[in-house]
Amino acid sequence: MDGDAISRALTRVTHEILEANKGADNIALVGIVTRGDLLAAEIAVKIKQIEGVEVSVGSLDISFYRDDVAIHISPEVHTTNIPFSVDGKTIVLVDDVLFTGRTIRAALDAIMDYGRPSAIQLAVLVDRGHRELPIRADYVGKNVPSSPSEHVRFFTESVDGRTTVEILKAEPGERIGSAPLAPKDTSEKEVEA
């Protein structure tokens, strides 16, 4: 997907959210870092353009809620920022790529620690299939068939210098997931003899 296709998909998802919830009065958007939070902010702008309503937007770090946290010696930790009460609200979780469902399961656990929403819905830019848990998105920008051994990545101008969704081949033994991989450390390290 190029930038125009992503924008069209987000506009359609925004309209679907508004239609399903009969407007924007009781919804709040919570984006899963590191890319879902950027998409949630974009959806909030589109809701403002369409409905003239500013919805609450938050970001959610699920690092310590993941079921594989014990595998990662030092997980990359980001900030959760939910500057509103989730109680009684319809929370629309926003993520970039839906794959196994494990990130969403962790996000559900995390959001429940903040209160008791009336409902939680899921909006994703890309659904690539290959679910390991019974998780289904309510709003999907695009279904992208892919192999389990491939990466499906959302790149955005503000972080990566381009806005695209790309399918990348994974290297043998490389972790598969949706978030862009950190650049490999190419600096030489001195070894004492």
C-alpha cells in the first residue's frame, strides 16, 4: 500500500467506526505503540473533519503484558498515556498490523487495568491472518495475504521518511512481527586479547 491507499483505508475505517457507534460521542481511541498510536491520532483527525468532534486519544504500551516478556531479557519499554477515564467508554484499540493476535490479547489485559470500558473494539490498518488466538478486528483497512515467514510492515513518514505498507522476507531465525525492527548495530566492538 502506498500513502494514498493508506489514507483511503483510514478514511473508510473512520466512517465504519462512526457508523457502528452512531457517531463519536462515547468513543475514545487507544493506539498500541509503536505504530498504532500514530494511526489512532490520524483517525482522530479524520473524526474531527467528519463529525466536528474531538475524541480522546491515548497510547498504550503492552511490553510487560506480552506472553513472551520472559523471553526478552530487556524488552523495549515505551510510555502509556491514557489521559482520560476508560470507564463506560467504547474504546477503539488501534494497531497497525494484526497477525497472531497476541499483541491484542496483551492490549486487552493492559486496558482493563485502567478501568471498565463499556466495550472494546479493534481497528487495524492491515490484517495479515495467521491467528494463534481467537481475535478478530472490527475494522480492517486491508486484508493482506502473506506467508507466516514474511514481515508485513507499516512505515510512516514521520518516523521512516516514507508512508507505505510492505511485505518483507524474513531472515532465517529472525523474529516475525509487525513493528519495524531496530536497525542492526554495525559498529565494530573492540575485543581484548
